[in-house]
Amino acid sequence: MDSLNLPIIPVDDSFAASLAGLDLNAELDDIIVAEIRAAWMHHPVLVIPGQDLEPEQQLAFSRRFGDLQSHTVKDILHPDYPEILVLSNRGRGGAAPIDNGGAYWHSDITYEEVPPMGSILHGIVVPPADGDTLYVDMTAAYEALDDSTKARLDGARATHTYRQRYLKMVEAGVRPPQSEEQMQRWADVYHPIVRTHPETGRKALFINEGFTQRIDGWTDDESRAMLDRLFTHCTEAQFVYTHQWRQGDVVMWDNRCTMHRATAYDTSHERSMHRTTIRGTRPV
């Protein structure tokens, strides 16, 4: 990290860092973008505060890190910029309003064959208190496992699906029902439980409470016991960073080695954010 010119400040000795002094509306040359990416690979959660971005500027910045992909739930996409997911309890930009749909542990869109590399979230309007986002360092969580557990997980795969999670959100009244055609699109996919990061080479747990259903080839009891154990282990305080949002924050996270969840807040206040999602590669 000493070779980087950007002012990167680790946050509380966690896996997160803050990168101040940048204006993402400016033309960033390739050297600066490469330094941001290098910082991101060292700090899987990277905070860039004080940004006032229009959708075009967020899209332009996000595309410097790869091709973008849209979310599969179309009514929460920005109607003019479908590569932007609108997380807003006021339906900002014409998207459907949503209070707190990510209030469970997950890594974005792992229910697709090729999950995203990363996500970039811009806090446009944030409540005066609460509404934080919690992030988990899944690399550190894996490395803290005992050798016998690592051996059991070596080569194991798990089923990921969005169908069950979405039905729960429909029942809770935070998502509208979808057509049967849409529900059929959310077929089961299989990913390794332990994923090797394609850029750093480090191993990380690649499971999440939101979308991971069972371990392939294990009995139901064995699968449930292990997943419950891993979910409890991952969310121990030593692996968690809490981001307290300020208006204008841009937070970038690496979906290949983190998971996250939103926390509750007073919904009489507006909470509106725009998320872009960077296409990844098949987990191995």
C-alpha cells in the first residue's frame, strides 16, 4: 500500500478503508483508477466520502472497473438507467419504493451462475440515525476456521436461489408478487463453499444466509448444521465492519469475499441510494 499515491486510511484496523480527497465527477486517468482498484483489492470495503453524483457520473465511474449488470427485479431499477438499482423508501427516480429489502445477510446476486464482482452504492439521502450497513470479511472468517472444518468444506458446493428469499419478502409486504415466468428464471445454481479470489488468490467463504439453501450431496441435517454454524461464525464481531452512512458516501464492496446487510431505521425519514453492480466471473 505504501506505493499508492492516494490517501487511503484503514477504518478501525478493519478490512474497510476510506479514500478521501477524490471527486468522482472529475476525469480520472487510468493510473488513478488502477490505484483505486489496487486499494479495493487490499480493502474489500472502500469508502469514498463527499460525492454528489448524477446517475451518468456513477455509471461512468463504475464502468471503469468492468461491465455492469442489472438486477433481476425490474421494478426497483431506475426507469431511465436500468443498470442502476434504486434502494429508496420514497421511490426516487420513478422506481418502486422499498423500505429495507436488504435487511438480511447476503452477497449480491449469488443466485446467478456468474455472480457480480463488486457493487458500488451512492448514498443520496440518508436518515439522521441508523440505517447502517454491516459488512463481513469472508476471507478472515475462512482463515479462522479449524483445519478439520476447512478439510470438510474443500470441494463442497452449495445451492443458491433467490426464489425462497423473494417469497419471504412478498409475505412480509416488502416486495410485490412476481409472475410465474419471472419466478422460473430464479432456478437453483451451485457454487463452491470456499472460493479462491481470482485477483488476490486468497480463499474466502462464499455462502450467505439470504440465498444459500443447502450443501450439495450432504444430508439435510448435516447441511443445516454446517450452514448454521458457518453463518454464526462469519457474523462474529471480529469479522464485521459497520458503515454509518453520511450523505454523499460512495461505498464499494467486493462481492467475492464479503457479505452484508442493512439495519433498521425510522422510515419517516427518506433513505435513497443508487447501486451499480459490476459483472464478475464464475466462482472457482
